[in-house]
Amino acid sequence: MSTALYMNTGRDTSGELLFAADRSAKPQIIIPKDDGTTSRKGLAVGKVTIADGSPRSGLFSLDREGFSFLHSPSSVQNFEDDSEVEETYYKEIRKMVSDAIGAFEVEIFDHTIRVTDPETSYRRPASHAHNDYTEKSGPSRLRDMIGDVRADGWLQDRVVQINVWRPIAEPILQMPLALLDASSYDQSDLVTTEIINERQNGRVGQIYSVVNAPGQRWFYFNEMVKSDAILIKGYDSETDGRARFTPHSAFADPNTPENAPPRRSIEVRTFARVRR
């Protein structure tokens, strides 16, 4: 592993994230039926150092740290136009993911725009140290998306879930994205967390929250622009020692200028199939 990744050469900072309070209790996130406040149990705020990965952005690996940084300009003119995103950007994403991991099949199941401006209807960034899938919910989400028959075929090969995160306004100064180096945490640092969605008749989903533990290394990329993208591995069926889950979170950077424009970003969720 290159020590260049861990040299203090950028604009390192700090941030407060929501972590699992301990390893013994299963946190819960409850989404109410109405527009009330989402409640969170078993989580606690922790402060961490977050290193600037920008000076060594090309050294990060999906199989080692669980994320990679790409300079990848898009031809999309308006990321808030769903039709253009689905017709143009999805094609770019399929190629990006396929090229990154050698996938021969890539399925996209949705995209989300997040904006810090409370006056918009878009979702807000979340300051919760989490991974989108667990050992159980990764394959389950694949089955929900493509059906049992196709999923049975996919699961004979290697299945990788990847999110592609990109700014759609530049530069990113508010609520940047922090990523936990997958080689720096222990599996016991990941705590299964239930998401109870009362708007969907109490449907229960699963993610991982993270216990804040010594030795964990957090990174972000300072002042990202629209031609930048981050690939984040949320699940990998391979169990040969490579990164499988990549916790991440937005965070309030204490160095953010007072007049910083709202953060606007898009994330596209994919599943990819790689031949064994």
C-alpha cells in the first residue's frame, strides 16, 4: 500500500458525523407517515479528522479503499432534467462503471439529486456515517430490481453495487462528501441499522452505520467541480479480502466560506456483473 495516500499534503479538515453509539445495539431510523421529522435511535455525534485526497486523487482504488476519483466530463447540459439524465447520463455511467471494474452488464436503478438549499424540494445531504447496503440487503436489493430469475444468474458471478457521485454546480464548498477508507476499519465497526419506513406500511430496510473507532481514515476531495466524479462501492459479493463496503457521509466543513453557494450533487446507483 502506498504511503503517499496518507501524507498530509492537502487542505485537511474535520467534521462531525452521526455514528453508531456502540456495537451492542442495532440503531433504527424511522421515517414517519406524514412530513414529520425522521427519528434516529442508537446514533451519536462524533468528530473526526478528514484528509484532503485531492493531491493524490489518482491513487485511490475501488478494491483497496472502496472508492475512486475520476476526471470524467459529462455531455449532460441539465442534470435536473430527468429525461436528459436517463437518456444521456445513464449511458455515460454504464460505460464508466464497466470500464472501472470490467463489468459486462450494468443496471441502473435510480438517481438522486441533493441540494443544501432548504427552499428546494430536493433531498438534503445526510451527515450519517453509513453504507447503503449490508451483507443481506445488497443481494435483496438486486432481486427487487431485476427479479429472482435474473438475480440467480447474476449471483453466479461477482456482483458489485456502485454509486457514482458528481457535483452539478461548482465548486463544492458546502457539505462535501467524506469517505471512509475501507482498508482502515474492522468489519465489527459496521453495525446493522434498520430503516423503518412508515410511509411504505412499515417496510424495513437495512444499512450499516459505523462505530467511530481509532485508526479509521476519512477522506474528502476539496472543491470538486462538475467534471469530477467519485465511484463508491456499496456492496461486493467477492470475499477475497478486497473492499466490500464503503461508508460515507456529507459533513459541515468548518472552513466553508460564509457566502458559499448551495451544494448541488447527483448520485446514480448501479449494480454491475463481473465474470468470475
